[in-house]
Amino acid sequence: MKARNFQFIHTNGIRLRTVVEGKGPLVILLHGFPQCWYLWRHQIDPLVEAGFQVAVPDQRGYGGSDRPEPIEAYNIIELTNDVVGLADALGHKQFVVVGHDWGAPVAWHTALLHPERTRAVVGMSVPYTRWRAGTMTRQENFGDNFWYIVYFQRPGVAEAELEADIRKSLRIIYFVASGDAPEGIWFIQKPATAKLLDGLPDPERLPAWLTEEDLDYYVAQYQQSGFRGPLNWYRNIDRNAELTPHLENAKIEQPSLFIAGKKDLVLSYGGGGLVEEMDRWVTNLRGKVLIDGAGHWVQMERPAEVNQALLGFLRTL
């Protein structure tokens, strides 16, 4: 693995282990679940070569960053304040924020909650939409069927499953959510009493975009952090809606870009249509880039295409 410049940056009352490279306007890259800074390994150098300073934190709860104990410490107000504090620590009044998976809602909400600081925003995988409390977290909305976000609500349950064999857990999740997996495998019907990994295939070989060395690194990060902090993000979904009623009809007005794999599972949530619905909420959306053959881990699966889209967007600012 290439040596990186790690800094432990104090922000919003915690320390975030952050890769900081380059000089120039600041771009902050935010990973999601179950990831860490290493998700962005193919984007850092191209951004630096294009003249940007890049900051890539392990977000709170992950990797080498602090892991506050209270569940409510992982709400969207704290998460966006973490981002702004990174920019403060690095001496930037404004920045571009790029987020993938859970990092995407943080990026979108940073633009909404700190508009004067956010120069532009890029969301990957998760379009901006306004979720109502209870729609994703209550079993009655899913009948007798398993839904992973409901499963994640019970502290300790998913942690025990995922931490029993971290390598196997990550290997399955990375494969099943990728463009290499059989279609529909993530949404196989199973009873509400099932566990997350029940019925999901464990690949005989890793896909070409994920090496054994990559997986070694990820496993080491989760051996350090465990899964409690990352899962606490899901336990704040309803709280996030309750904390931000003033955003009910808010629009994202900064220059924006959306990138996803065409085979990304997230795009089918709620029957699909989330990408089209973004036009209601994001008023300066300069592109929707959907990449053939890619699944959820688009910047790992198709780094060249992602870098081309990302750098092309940044040049328009």
C-alpha cells in the first residue's frame, strides 16, 4: 500500500484520522458503510495532481478515528459539524465535499446545513431525498420480511454477527453489493428473524477490483474499530429527520454532481425513481453519471470513469 500522510485532526470535540495530501482548494472525501478512508485510494492522487488538497477521514466510529459511545453522537448534525471542523483545522473557508453511501447524506446535508462553507457537492450511490421518520426503521413497514436497516436498529445484534468473522463478513458484503454479483441477490426474501448474511453467497474468488491485500487492510480497520460505531449511524435515521424539520422543503443550491453504478442496489430502493426525484431538491445538478456494469462500490469498481467524471465536474467550478 502506498504510504499516506495521516493526521489526527481535532474537529467538533473528537479526533478523526485523516489522510491529507496536496495543496490547493480543499476536497473532502467521505466514505460510508462498511468502509474507511481506503475506499478512496484510487481518487486521492488524481485529485492532488489536478491541483487540489484532499482530506480523507475515517469518519467517526470508523478505523483509527474516535468512537463516541452514545448512539445519538452519530446524528447528522454532529457528522456535518465534523466535516466543517476538518476544513477549519486545515485553514479553508470553503471546500468541495464528496460522499459515498452514508457519506453521501453527510455531503448533501453539509451543503444544506453549512451552505456558506460548501462550495460544491458530489453524491455517489445515494441520491438526495428527504426520508420521513419511521419509513426505513420499523418492521411493520416490511411485513414478515427481513430488512437490513430494521435489523441494524438493535444494539449488539448485528455487531455480534459481523464481528464473528470479520473477513468473511466484509468479503460477502463487498461482493454482494457489487456489479459482479448475481442480480437481486441482496434482496432475496427471508424472514424477519434472519440475520444479515443468511442466504448471501461467499465468493470463491474476490472480484478483480478487490485484492487479498485490500481485504487485509479493511479487516485490520474493523479489528480496531468494531462495528458498533458504524452501525450507530443507522440508529440515527429517525433522529436525523426529527433534528432537521427546517430542511423539510430545503433545496441544495450549490453546483452538484451525482455518480453511481448502473447496477447499484440503492437505485432500486422504494421502487426506483430516486435519481429522477433529485431534480426536485438539487437545483444546480450538473450531471447524473451512471456507469455501466458497476455496482455499489463504484469508485473501486470503475475508478477511471469515476475520476474522469469527478475531475470534469471540478473543472467547471
